[in-house]
Amino acid sequence: MKIAAIILFLLMYAGIFIFPRFKHWVALGTALIFIVFGILPLRQIPGAIDWNVLMMLTGTMVLVDYFIQSQMPAVIADKLLKKAPNLMWLTIFMSLFAGVISAFIDNVSTVLMVAPVGLAICRKLKISPVNMIICIAVSSNLQGAATLVGDTTSIMLGAYANMDFMDFFWMKGRPGIFFAVELGALCTVPIMMWMFRKDKDKVETKGTAVCRDHLPGYMMLLMIGLLIAASFIPGKPAVTNGVICLLCAALNAALEYYAKGNKAGLKHAAKELDVQTLQMLFALFLVIGGISHMGIIDDLAALIAGMGSKGIFLLYTVVVWASVLISAFIDNIPYVATMLPVLQGVIASCGAPAELLYFGLLTGATLGGNLTPIGASANIAGVGM
């Protein structure tokens, strides 16, 4: 049965790679086979699902859609356009703007709200939008790792490793991954200045965008504030962050619907909910629960832990660079979901610093996702545009 589980798991990954548009069906089908053939016992299904991750994602998706509907991102983009002396600096400003937004909003949503502005500008100047869209997508992917709520993989990591919002800023008395990500973002500025040094065309804007509703912006700030506050509560329930995100989304929807009479906003948010990603994660949790039950996770963890006896640096290097190479071709969400329990076993076996390996996994998966058009969902969204 263990061999059958491994074969099915590898076939699932192959299906996700070959049919990215149907990856949720591939994962759901594999999960169903696991359950039917007893690879994942029925009694273990509730415990295999990470409800905190699913609730956080659902809540943030709803809030993000209301935020996009409010036109606030377009207003901010117009202000950036007024500050840009030429096309080179506009590309840099748009990339940094996308990065800042992506630190708190899902990467794909960031591309969907920022890229159309870049497309309109390039169309007006009659130039190719490829360079600007690539910069926006890469910046979105990079800074999604900066905070707990910046990307699906960050949310999964935080939930699995029992990390909170502030751990991304300050972890065990040391600066967290946030500062490393921001340093990387700053290093992209001179690179873009050199790459686009010939783009000196001036850019003009009438600044016509108007914010329709400030409530979603305030609710997003409230959600972030509550996540920060929850970081300081010891012994809180495992689903605390998920409940916070869902409650903030529900409160925003209720106020929009009943207090402001915005019934169309709720319909739009429900329609734009990324159900496919939620379905894929739901199925992945079941599949990973099945291979864990078969002892495959423990076997893989023991294999990787053997490298720890030769030095923590070697172990860290393998985790990071394997993640870079694999995530360049496999969506980083299923990859990170698979590797988190493996690293938990590695940490238990060789006593490696947990935060080092977990953040190494996130770093490698994030960087690898930038290497190819199919490495991350934000890249796929940009290419589609």
C-alpha cells in the first residue's frame, strides 16, 4: 500500500504540472482515491485538514475583493504616476507598489489590481507591456513572503509552524524574514534602473480614479491589527488567525450589505472567491495526511535528516536550493504543503533550528516561483494579461 501511495502522489504532482488549469480536480481525485482505498482512514480526515489556513484564505480573499472594488489601489497608482518623471521610474514605482500591496494581499490579487494600470500606460505609449508586467509579477511574488498574510504559502507556514504575525518581523530575538525580503526588494531598484535605462519617455496622467468606499481599507487595517494583537496571546486556539480573518470579512460584508445597501459587492466577492485554490488545498491536506499515515513522510524526513549530521549549513542549503529548483516548475502551494510535515520530522530527528528550515523552505519556494511563467500563480496571471 505504501508503494501505491507513492505512485499516486507522484502522479498527482505530474497532473498538477501538466494540467495546471485542472490542478484542483487532480488533487481532489487523488484525495478521493486515498480515502476509498484506505490510504487515509476516515477517522483521520478531520485532523488532516488545516482549517486555520482555509479560514484565513477565505477571509482575506473576500476582503481583498472588496478592497479592489473600492478603487483605492487605482487611486494610489494615479498618485504614483504623478511622481514618476519617466517610464523607467514608473516601472520601478509600479513594481515597488505591487510589492508593498503584496506583503498584505495575495499575490494574484495584487497582479490583478496593479497590472491593468501598467497595461493602460503601455498601450497609451504604444510600447510592449512585457517588461513592466514581469516586474510587477516578480515583485508581487517576492514580497508575498514578507508577512504572515502576504501569500498562501506564508499562511500555511505560519499555521503549521505555529508562527504568528510578529514572528515574520522578529523571531526569537532576531530580525525575521520581513527584513531580508525588503532588502531584496531594495536591491531590485538599481537592477531595474540599469535594465530600463533607455526608457526615458515622459508619462502623463489625469488622475481620474476616485475611491468609492473607504470601509474595506479600514477593515484590512483592523484585520492586520488583530493578527498582530493575537500574536501576544499565549496558548490561544490553533484557529485564532483564521477566525479573525473570517470575522473581519463577515463584518465588512454585513456593513456593506445592510448599512450601505451594497448588495452587488457581496455577489461580486462571492463570485471572485478563488474556490479552486481552496479545493486544491483541501485535497492536498487529505493527500498529505494519507502519505503521512503510510509512514512516507517519516521516511523522507529521515533521509533529509541524514544530511543534518554533516552540518546544519548543508541541510539548509539543500532545503533552499531544492525548493528553488522544484518550485520553478511546480506550483509552490502544493510543494510547500508537502514539505512542511517533512521538515517537521527533520527538525525532530536532528534538532535543526525550526525557524531556519521553515523560512528556508519559504525563501526557496518564493524565489523558484519567479524563475518561470508557470512557477507561481501570479506569473500565470501576468502572462494571461
